[in-house]
Amino acid sequence: MTQRKMGIVDRLTDWITRERPIERKLLVAGLVCLATVGAGPSWALATKVFGHDITISQIPQLPDVLSWIVAIAGVLLLVAAGWLASVRYLDDRSDRGRRVVLAIEQRGLRDTTDTPLVDAVPTEIKGRRQSLIVDIRDRIKDGVVTDPEAALDRVVSLPRSLELLRNGRSSSDIATVYGGLSPVPFTFLAGVLLDDESQITTLDWDRSLEAWRQLDGTDDGDSFVVSGLEQIPMGTKAVAVAISVSYLVDPQAINKSLLSVPIVELTLPNRSPDNHWSEAKQQRLSKEFLAVMIRLADAGVSVIHLFLAAQNSVVFRLGRAYDKRNLPGVLVYQYQKGRDVEHPWAVEMPVRNAPRAAIRQNQS
């Protein structure tokens, strides 16, 4: 079964098994009571066999007193359902008036103007929708970032823009949703900059559906296979880390970009552009990634050169997971296939002793 078909089945199952509000149950019960009273003696369950009408069972007319009791009960149930529905509606309106949902969207690799992230915020997240867009499309031509410095300036302004939108509200009145289609270094940087946010709901772009989608898939159990970690001697200062989730990072391309730097590889056995739709899976991969970073820090590594082939939501999550206070300095590289040096520049992340993100050109 394809990932898309599995998603449809999961949504249908959720719809069938979801918990119904109490007012809906009361409404149904009230209607059944009134229907029972109004049915009279002619209400029967019948069918046809070989063209002949056959009555299977017939519901007898209720006694007058009992009919009145059932009718009154039905009316009371309908009144209770209406009252509870009104209370829920007023509570929702109050929550929406007080709470704000900030939809942070990174635009770069695709024009999502017609399908903005703010319109895809899940309905269960209550609050007034507000959009925060970081758009660097004018700095990208045919998939190549033409002005990394200018693009970087827009991304590093994200925390300041977010604070202005908060407008002094408490964290309990703010819900944050993130989604993007942006070059890997800028997506990882957004994760690093937003790592202090208590909770972020992440969406990603489904290329087959041409729409934003929640991480609502099932966990396939696939985990990183780590290689090269045991061969890193104590005291090594610089290490390249290649993470392959959607596609395989080419070690030869890394060798062209970084000469004589040992490589640690984290590779998913089952790589695919659509292997990332499980929230539980992404959380597990994030923990596995962090465990390797800690191992490198314990070995005395001071600089990590990071090469990523992963979906936007995965890159963003790994950026949020990176401990910018205790882990080594990290540079995240941009991949440009077909060049002599296929990783022409990197973003140095504002971690450890680096006060601010910066573009580092690769001179190899």
C-alpha cells in the first residue's frame, strides 16, 4: 500500500473512531426519543423477498403516558444538546480571541503563495491565525542561491519578528506552527533559532498532494545506521557528518569539499522522499542524531561539518535538537549538484562560541 493510500486509510479510521462531543450524543438521543413517539403503530422494519413484502418486526405504539414521558425526555435532551453546543461555541470564540496561532513559513525552493501555511493550520489548534513569512525566493534562481548573505539576513531576523508578533502575550496564549521549503542550511538555522520555543507543530509539503500536511503517518521503525564513529580518535578537532534520510549523501563530494577530514555517516536503510511522515519516527531520529553529536563532543571534536540530505521538517527538527550551548560548533553545507565543488558554502550556526550565524565560503 502506498504512503498516500495509507494516509487516506488513517484519516478515515480516525474519523470513524474519533470521540464525539457529548452534545452530539445528546442530540441523537433526543431525536431518537421524538422519532419513537411520532412513529406510531405503523413504524415497522420490513424487507422484500422474491418481490413480496415481509414484515420482520413491528414496533407497537407506546402508551399515552409513556409517550409523553419519552417526548419530554427527547425535548430535554435537545435543549441540553443546544445549551452545551452554545457553551462550547462561546468558549471556542473566547479562546480564539485570546490565543494567537503563529504560522512560520519559510519560502525559498517553491512558490507556495496560493497555498500559504497559515491556511493549513489544523483546526484543533485554536486561536486567531497570524502569518510570519521568511521569503528568500528572490535570492534563488533555478535552485541556486545567488546571494547567500542577503538570504541569511532575512532568516536571522526570525526571532525578532516572532517577538514583535507575540506583542507581550504569555506563552500559554501562543501556539506556533512551522512549515517551509527552503535550502538546507537556512532550514537548519531556523531550527537552531527556534530551539527555545516550548512546542511547535511542524507541517511539511506533500509533493503528491500539492498541499501542506501534518506528520500523521505511521512509524516504520527505520533507524540510522551509524558508521565511522568508532574510528574517530580522541582529540580530533574537525569531523564531517553525513546524514542521509531522503537521498544518499555522496562521500566523494564531501572529500572534494573537505580534504583529510574523517567522515561519520548516519544513513537510513530505506531512503525515500516520503519516509518522514511519522512524528514518532522523526522524534526517534532526532534522539539518535543527538546521541552521535554528544559522542563527538565527548571525543574532543570542536567543529562539525554537517551534510544533510533530508526533508524540510526533518532538517528543521535536527536544528532544534542541536544543543547550541554544549555541542561543538557546526557548519551546515549547501549542496549544488554538478559543480566542481558541490558544497560551495555553508552557514556557521550561532552555537558554542559563534555569536551570530555567518556564511562561510568553501575555498577547496
